[in-house]
Amino acid sequence: MGKFKKTETGIEGLFVIEPTTFEDERGYFMETYNKNDFSEIGINVEFVQDNQSKSSKGVLRGLHYQINYPQSKLVRVVSGEVYDVAVDLRPDSKTYGKYFGVKLSAENKKQFFIPKNFAHGFLVLSETAEFVYKVDDFYHPNDEGGILYNDSEIGIKWPLDNIEQVIQSEKDKVLPTLKERNKNA
């Protein structure tokens, strides 16, 4: 048996990954990435950069994507809990405009593999959360795009029950809808 369990999401190329965890009275150990084991489960990506962010409850980052230099991402939470979402932006995909969301937490240790040409965002559900992700291309500051998180056409069901206020950057508050994005493309 491999060290990673890959779960299909209903959107081609988008997977939830669960690492094998070894626990005892001292704590736990797990590999979060192994190129050979990922290749064994059909994910052949060369990651070139790791990123980490910390956010407070109610912070919603995204939905972001890269325009000319799209990135595949492997995301996980090392402290706290988030609801993580990916939206298919591949123009020829039969699931174009569809999304999949998953709760990622330090406790469940799940990871989310997001291939190129998806918009990505997350909502912090715990008091704080530390979010870590690998990408397969370097950051290009003038290559950012985005879609409004509450675009009714996409219809993301964000778990807002225990969130008093959604907190966004000024840039994220004025993102276009998917339809508006397509008109301007």
C-alpha cells in the first residue's frame, strides 16, 4: 500500500490526498509529499516553491488564479481549519465553472491537489489557521486573476454558519463574476 490515499472529487485532475500517519504515545509522523509516491498515484508535478499564510476566523482569500503562468497546487492546513475550494476554469473541460470544496484541518491532515487552470480560495473556520501550499511555478506578481467568492452562477456553499463577518482584501471585494471575467477575456 502506498503512503497516500487519493480520492476523486468528480472534477478531472482535482483530488483530496490523505497521507498515512504513524502515531504513538510520542505524537505522530507523516510524509506530506514524496515525488515517487505521488507519481505512483498519478500526480506528476514538479513543485518549485512553498508558501505559508496565517489568517483569522472569517478571512476569505480568493478565488484566485494565474493568467499566463498557471500553477498546480498542493494545499494543506498545519494549524486550525479552513474550507478550501477549487473552481474549474479549463475552457474545454466538461466541468468548467464547477467547484469542489473540502474542509482541511490540522486534525484531519487532508491535502487538496489543485491542477493548473483552477481558481482557488479558502475560508478560515477556526480562530486562526496556518495554510501551507506547494506550487509548480514561481509567483509572477502581474499575473493574478480572480473571481468573486459568492458568484451565484458558481454557487459555492461556503459554511458561514459560525462566521460573524467575511473578511476580504479590498482587491478581492471587487473581483468579477465568472460571466464578467469571460466577457473581458
